[in-house]
Amino acid sequence: MPQLRIRITGSEDDLRAVADLLQSVEGIEHVEEVADLMPRMDDEDSSSAGLSDDIGPGTHELEVEAPNDYTTGRVREAVEELALRLDVVVEFETDEE
């Protein structure tokens, strides 16, 4: 079953909109937000060291399982179209098992 990871750079509302869209695609049974495992570390010599990092949009990752490649393609098209309307950045990573 193909698995698709979607990284969204946007607000919590943007994340919810994309997740709702994914739930509405026929054949999609599993949509889950996954934790970011990459540690974020401040550079001690940076001029921004110690500053809050919640000023800009956040990044979120969704994991989606699709029944086949056709549905994966439909998901990509639908998410890309929504991202254009919401003015958010999306990145896709596929992992076919």
C-alpha cells in the first residue's frame, strides 16, 4: 500500500483544511499527523539565539496511506490545488511498500 508524507508550512487551520480534504478523498483510510523528529537547535553565536521561534508559520507532517498509485496521484493533485488557494507550501515524500 503506497504511503505519502506531506509536509505543510502553514498554520494549524491550514493543517486542518488539508487533513479534512484528505479524509474526503475516496479510498483514503489513514491520515495521521506525525511528530517532527528533527531537533531544532539554536546556534549560540547567532544573532537570533534565544528568540522565540513561534512568529512564523509552523511546519506539520501528515502521513497518508492510499490503496494504490492512482489514489496517491489524486491526493497530490487535490492537496496542491488547496495549497495554492490557501497560500501554503507543501512538500511530498512517497514510500511505496
